[in-house]
Amino acid sequence: MSSSRVGLRLAACLLNISEARRKYIVENIAKAALLDKNGKKHPQVSVLNIFSDQDYNRSVITIAASVDKLGSSVLAACLEAFQAIDMEVQEGIHPCLGAVDLIPIYPLSGVTVEE
């Protein structure tokens, strides 16, 4: 690990969205988390995993970032989900509340649950 990474405060979000059958939409939502307002990649944000369940028509996008960048990255992904997922036609066996169902955030390094 480089010395510039020492002390980096990291957290992860397991963003639950109500789409799994249209892969391009899920990928666009994940990409939205990676980009800043100018369309450039955040250097401190990564999408670690995308899990999609076709029957549930639900995906979980795991976003890891510095604590300072995680909120804006998750918000960008949520905005993309709200624009791309039409809940009037969404079908799946998993009950859902909306285009974005759940936004759990977990501490990874240098940050506490309380923060």
C-alpha cells in the first residue's frame, strides 16, 4: 500500500435497485457512481461487485469509496436509477419500494459505524 493511502477512511454501500433484467441499465447506474459532475472518474471510488437476480428483478451494486466521496457517488447512482427504472412496469417476485430500495452503508477502514 502506498503511503498516500495510509489513513484513508473507507466505507461501502450495497445499493439495492429494482432492476436486473436489463443489464445495460444496471451497468449505467454503476457507472454513474464512478463519475464526478464533469464526467471524470473519481479516483477514490470503485464498484466492487454487481449481483443481479433475474427472478427478483433486483440488483445489488457494491460501491466502495473514501467517506468524503461515497455520498455523492451513491447519490449519482440513485439519480440514474430513478431516471432509468420505470416502476409502473417493473415486475419481479421481490417486493420493492421503488427504483432504489435500500442504501445500507458499512464502514471498511478508519471510520466507525456511528460516523
